[in-house]
Amino acid sequence: MQELIYHDDINKQEVDLNNQENLADNEFISKRVSEIRNSIQELFKELDEVVSMCNHKDGHDVKLIANSKLDSGGLRRVCKICKTPIGYASKKEADEWQKD
Ligand SMILES: [Zn+2]
């Protein structure tokens, strides 16, 4: 019901309300972007903490890693437990990976 009244109002004063709506949208976007970025930072921090608990001693898989700030990408050994890249795949591992 509120929605309907709102749209009627827009028809009466289209320009003004559209501006107000844009301002409200921008305010929402700006606030939400900050909140999401903060959440991501907190999650990355927690991820680092949890990964640092892993000793990477329980074996590894060979995976193709996309390039990123931390890694140029390519075939890497990743820890079976925490999935962190822990080294380059050997020639033998690369050959086996290609067969699969
Ligand atoms: Zn690990």
C-alpha cells in the first residue's frame, strides 16, 4: 500500500522525487558498500587466522590456480586441508594432472 502511494507521488512531482530517490539510493549504496567491504576485511582476517592454524602437513592436491596479487597462477600444490597454495607442482604431477 505504501508502495502505491509512493508511486502516485512520483507522478505528481516527478523531478523532485526522482532526485530524492536517487539521493536515497546513493546513500544506501554508499552505506552498504562500506558495510560489505568491512565484512570482507573481517572475513579475510579470520581466513588468515584460521589458515595460519594449519601446518599444511596432511598432503596436497594439484590444482590450477588463477593469477592474483599473491600468485602468478598456474599448476600449484594446494594443501588438502586449507586449500592454500603451498608450492609448484612437479613435472610428474603436472603430467598426471593433464591426464585427468
Ligand atoms: Zn593447510
